[in-house]
Amino acid sequence: MRISLPTRSLRLALAAAVAALAATSACSTTSAKTSADAKAGDGKSGGGVVQVAAAENFWGSIAGQLGGDHVKVTSIITNPDTDPHAYEPTANDGRTVAGAKYVITNGAGYDAWSDKLLAANPADGRTALKVGDLVGVKEGGNPHQWYSPENVHKVIDKVTDDLKKLDPADAAYFDQQKSTYLTKTLAPYDKQIADIKAAYAGTPIGASESIVTPLAEALGLKLLTPEKYLDAISEGTDPTAQDKATVDEQIKTKQIKVYVYNSQNSTPDIQAQVEAAKAQGIPVATVTETLAPADTPFQDWQTTQLQGLAAALKQATGK
């Protein structure tokens, strides 16, 4: 049986079709590879993902919201019951830092263990932000700068700038994330601060430790508790008998309108002060050291605490 061969024109058409199919297949393969490479990311190309390690989850929360889809944040301190001052890092923490292109620590003597992690896990091209150095608070100063609204905004600016340098192809994205965070996400927090300051500036309050100091200053509240007493409780040392007597007297004679205490650092003496304040009809407001619950965004956590403080101030002053 004889098989007829295709005509020349038909052979040419078939060849063209095969070539077109091959070209399409090659383009598809190249596109898929480019997309995969971009998704893997090295912090330098569009679609990259910057690996971020945060010593504490309050800074990690902010970084995650500013970085959006182009960061992956792992926070080391996440358990509300963990004392960041005395934390002992694990081998897994070391791996987290070793794999990070961006590391955020608090500094100011708050998380000295993080310096050891960085030193033990060096990496080329890594950027490290120590918040204490950024805002000018050295060891021995008050490390609780996430309770300073002014310094929170400084951190927001710095984190955005650092992410843009690590991933310049996505600079416009990071700028947009920052704009949205400041104008929308963080707006209730900023408004609550402004409202409390406008209504209650000058109101005398007491506190259990120095975590309250930056916030009291931002709100214009008059913190009467001796500074040495606040520092001693924060650092886990014994306050002097004189300072303790002063605090007890301020509560007993109702020199303070509101008592604010850190429920994550509550000694028997602090609990006694809380009960004494309640017995005197002094409203008590509560703050925590780290995000509570642990998965709460920074601004929601802070705004809820501010609302509690505002309610206590309203109850105390009738305003």
C-alpha cells in the first residue's frame, strides 16, 4: 500500500506549528521559573520575602504589618509569661537569627541575650536594628520604649527605611504599607493618646514599675511614684523601705487618682498595693509587658490598654 506524502505547503505549515508550540512551551517554562525565583526571593528582587527575626513580639508585630507580603517575621519572645530580662535563648532561636536578613532587638539592657545570639550567628548582608540605640536610650535607661508613642513612630520610620534597602524593588510597596499603617491601622491608637492627654493631663497617678513611665510622659500624666521604686520593681530588685513607705502613703491618703500596674510583673507587695488602692476607691488600670494575647496586633493591644486607662481616669475624675 502506498502512503501519500504531504504537499510542500502542508509540510511547511506543520513545521511552523511545531516551532510555535516549542516557543510557547519555552516561554511558559521561563515564566514559571522567574515566578518561582521571585517567590523564593533574596530581598533584592521584586516579589522577594525578607526573613525577619524580632527579639520581642511587640516589635515583630509592627515589622510584620509594615512588611506585609514581602516579609516573614519570627518573634522569639511570644509567651506573655516569659520575662524578657531573664530569657535563655534556645538552639531554635539561634537558627531563627542565623537565617534572618533583618533582626530587631530592643536593646537598652532589656534583652542582652539577643546580642549574644547575633554574635554567635553572623551573616553577610544582615541588617540589625537595636531600638534603644535608635531612640537614644542606653543601658541603664528606661528600656520600655514601646510604651513611648513618639519612639514607636521612630521605629516605624526606621523599619520601613531598612526594608526598602533590603528589598529595593519593593520600595513603593513598603511606602504604601507604612502610609496605610499610619493613617488607618494606627489611627485609633494615636487618637486615644491625644484624647487622654487633652482630657487628663496633669492628673496624678501611681504605678507599679517603670514600664508606665514613657506612657505617662506622653499622656501628660503626673507620675508620683518614686523613680527608684519603679526601677527596682522593673529590674527585680528590692526597693528601699523609704520608697515603699512613700508609695503606700500615696495610696492611703489618695494622693494618686489611678494606680497602673504591670500584671506580668506582680510581686506580693504589688498585689498588696493593688488591693489597697481598690480599698481606697482608687481605680486600677492594667498593662502588660508583651502582647496579650500573644497574637494580638500591637495597636489593638495598646489601644485596649489605653481605653482601660481612660475609663479609670474618667471614674477617678468624673471628666
